[in-house]
Amino acid sequence: MLYLAEVQKQKGGLLGSAKTQLKLLACQRTDQSWSTVSEEVIAAEEAGKLSDGVLVLVEMNPNRHVQRIQEAGRPLVNILQNFSRQLEKFKIKEEEINQWKQSLTFQAQELNRRQMDMEARLEELQQMEAQQQELETSREEIEKLQTQIERNRQELEGAWDHLRGEQRRFEEYKAEYQHAVLDEEQSRSLNELLAQLSTSIAPTETLREHLNFAFEMLESQQAILNPYWQQLQQQKIMVNQQQEEVECQSQELSKRQREWQQAQNSLEQQIAELNVNTATVECKQEYARILKEQLRHQEQLHQKIHLFAATIVDAIPTRKLDVATLEKMPLEQLQDMVKDLQQKLNIDCSFVHEQEQELKEKQKNIKELQQKINQASQPESGFLEAELADEKDFYQILNETLVGQRRNLLEQQYIFKQYQIVLLQRQGKTFVNEQDQTNIDLKSILLQTEMQQQQQSQELENLEREIEQMHPSIKQMQEVIAQQTQQQEAQRDLLQSMEQKLFLLQTATAESRGRLNLYYQALQPIQDCVNGMRQKLQEIAESLASVQETAEYQLQAVTQIRQTLLSLI
């Protein structure tokens, strides 16, 4: 299991060694989450190299034995970065949830409004059904009247047929007995027949009253329907206006969306260009940093070579050997002296090499301490800076000591070479003087390093000038892009608002059109029924008028027959 712990060092006294412990602070669960633990302290000599108070990550087995220890600086930074990213994701999710809540609230309000509209429509439909029932009742009464009129018409036609038969018989009788005079019995019989014929004429006043009442009821129903038809016409006009407004807003929205997309494409191109310029500047800055680092190393190398050359120049002429004495010295003694000088030179070289290795180790320690100071917290950096100052002082002392040791070593090398030259000459061997060649090589190396430094310095100046020239243009592009980004965001918010308004208007238009179709479907059958009943009533009125006219003709005929009978009697 992985734990977060703090290194604690306890002093063991003047002669005792420091005891290193780990104070457990938190542990990692299986779901990558962290939880606090009881402040348990465990011994861990593996953390002896770490400073007191440093946070580390400790991996332990189930037996509570430490398996691995690493500094917690970089992992903690990664954990905090992941936590920050999770917080940003949570904020985005929370904003989306709030937007969904607002959308659901709006949908709930819209559903409530639609439910109220449906209830109102249901009430209107119930009223229309009641009116339709009244129309059905009126239609039944009209059918009854129509049946009665038809029955009366049939009776009237039968009476007419009977009258025509009597009239025909009367004409026959009249033709047969033209000069005859009716007796009392015959006149009485004819009067009874005429009275029966007169009483058989159907009365039309009652039918006229019923028919007028039916017309009045039908007109009252039409008067009830007329406001609905007017409302339907107004809603139709309003729906057409809403549809025109929807089309206008849709065209305007499409136009603005195209303009926004064009501006967005242009902005993305500018952002891409800015990224390219920024990447170019970063590459040039990185190259400038590398050039500065190379110049610094070359300067250090140049100083070392210059110091080494100066040391050689200063060390060589310090001592003058008595060559004549060496040439007169016995050869065996000279060989022993050269051998002793070589052994001493090897010992001194080994010692100087060890000192130089120690100096390199001090340089490495100084770099490590500098890195720890850059990553450490404020309280810990103070101790590290004090330790760094001590290391630098020790490094300076060791470096100054090595300067003299190097000079002595070069002087010994020079003396050894002089002895060796004399020995080789006395042995009849040739010796190549490497000192002059070394000086020449050092001078050429110094000249080359100076030329390289000048070239790289000039290249660095040109590069820094180019970077300085690119910075204002990049800053200006950043300002323009930031301004355009704000404008695009504002325009996008406006487009979203327009889309929402257009959606609401389209929804309202669709609902109005649905209500319009519903009203039309509900009103049109009732209106067709009223129109059909009106047509039937008009046909009944026309039939009633013809029946009344026929009855009047019948009464006139009866009156004429009576007058003729009176004249005969």
C-alpha cells in the first residue's frame, strides 16, 4: 500500500547517530483516492539520506515493511494537477446540470401551460357537444314537423282527389240534369259533402309557428357559432403572422450563423498563426538559451585553457637546472634520479587527480542542493541555502589549493622532462620537445574558442533581436484574438438566445396551428349540420307554402260550388 509520510530525524546524542523515522500522514485507496490515517510513526533507515521534514511516498507490504521510498514533490504536483482538472470537470458538469435544471423547469412550465390549454379546449368541446345535442333535438323536431306536413299533404291530396271526383260527378250530374232543380235531400247531401271538404283542409298556422320556431332556434345556434368562426378567423390571421415572423427570424438566424461561422474560421486561422509564431518564438528562445549555455561553457573552457596555458608559462621558467652537472654525473646515478623523479611525479599526479575528483563531486553536490532549493518550501530552503554556502566555501578552498598543486605538478613535470632529456642524450637517443608543441596547440585552441565565441555571440544577438521584434506582433495578435474571442462569445450567446426564442415561437406557432385545426375540425361538422338543417327547413317552408296555396285554391273551389248549389236550389 502507498502512504504519504514525513521524514523525522531524532538526534541520538553527541556520539550517537541520528535516528530516521517516517510519520504516516495519508494512504492511497484502491480507487486512487487518499484518506488520512492515524499519525503512526515507523522506523526507516532507508530515508537517512533525506532531510528532516521532507514529504515522501512510502510503499509498504502487508507486513508493514518499507519496500520503496521516493520524494513526494513531483507526485504531489501531479496529484494536485489531477485534482484541479477534476474540479474543472466538476464545474463544467455542474453548469451543465444547472442548464438541464433550467431546461426542465421551462419544459415543466410549458407542459403546465399546455395542460391548461387542453383543459380549456376540453371545456369548449363540451360546450360544442351540448350545442350539438341541442341541434340534434331541433333536427328531431324538424323531422317530426316534416313528417306531419307530409301526412297533411297526403291527406290534402286525398281530399283533392275526392273533390275532383265529386266535381266530376257533379259536372256529369249537371250535364245530365241541366234543367233540373235539386230537391231538399240532394242539397243537404251536397252541403254535407262541401262542409266535410272544407273541414278536411289542413291548417298551416301551427306548422308555420313550429317552422318559425325551428328557424329561430337554428339562427340562435348560428349566432352561437359565429363568434367561434370569428375567433377562428382571427387565430388563422395570427398564425399566418406568426409563421411569417418565424420565417423572418429563421432567415435572420441563418444569416447571422453564417457570419459567425466565417468570423470563427478567421479567428481559428489567426489562432493557428499565433500558435505558429509562438512556437517559433519558443524555439528561438530555446535555441538562444542553448547558445547562452554553450557560450557559458565555452567561456569556462576558455578560462580553464587560458589558466592552464598561463600556469604552464608561469611554471616552466621558475627553476633553471644545471645541465653541465647532469652531463658530468655518472649515468647510473642519473638514471636513479630520473626513476625517483618519475615515482614522485606519479604519486603527485595521483593525489592531484583525487583532489580533482573530489572537486567534481563538490560541484555535483552544489548542483543537487541548488535543485533542491528550487523545489523546496520556504522553511526548508533556509537550511539548504546554508548548506549550499558551506559547500561553495569548501569548493573555493579546494579549488585554490589545487591551483598551487597543479603548478607544482607542472614544475615537477618540467624538471622530470629536463632530466629525461639529458639522460636520453647521454644514452644516444633523440627526444622530441613537446612543450613548444603544447604551447602552440593551446594558442590555436584559444584562438578557435575565441572565434567560436564571437560567432555564437553574434548569432545570439541576431536571435535575440528577432525575438524582440516578434514579441510586439505576437502581443498585438493576442490582444486582437482576445477581443475577437470575446466578440465571438457574445455573438454566440446572442445566437443561442435567438435560437431559443425561435424555438419558442415555432412551438407557439405549431400549438396555435394545432388549436386552429382542432377548432376547425370541431366547428365544421356542427356548421355543416346547421347548414343542412337550414336547407331542410327552407324546403319544408317551400312545401308548406305550396300546401297553403293549394288549400286556398281548395277553399275558393268549395265556395264556388256552394254558390252554384245555392243557385240551383
